[in-house]
Amino acid sequence: MSTENAAEGKLDVTHLTVDEALRLLGVERSLIEEDIEEGAPLNADGTVNLVHYGAWLNTACERSEQTGSEPEGRVPKGCDAEGAHNLQLREGEDGT
């Protein structure tokens, strides 16, 4: 199922397939898949809400920064070693 709105030529960032999220974020599949395994939210249909994922990642990174690690002993894949989130939309791929 494509989440692209054909009439407007825009992506719905609240219902992205994992492949669409990967393309927009410019990251490897393992990054998002591991975050999903660690509790990153998905919509009921298995799509990614980029807003919810970003909020989850920000919270996870802040928790990691404050405690020095996640409860499971790892920094979320989208965080750098200091806990700051490092996911960014690739230039020109924001769906606008």
C-alpha cells in the first residue's frame, strides 16, 4: 500500500511504510527495525507515524542521556553516544 497522495504528490508522514521512512530518513533498515523491537510505536496497520517515532526517539534519547543507558543496556539506534537524536529528513525529501 502506498501512502503517497497522488493528487497532491505528498507523503502522509503519519502513515509511512518502513521503506518510505527509510528513504526519508536515509538510514539502514536495521536502525528502525531495532527501535521497533525496543518499543518504537507503529500504527495498527504496521505503518510508521514519523511524528510519533520522532517523539519516542527523543524520549528514549533523553532517558539514555539521563541514565547513561536504556533499561535494556543500549542506546537507541537513532541516538548518538551522548544520547542526542541524530535522525534527520534527507534534504528535499520532506514530502512538500
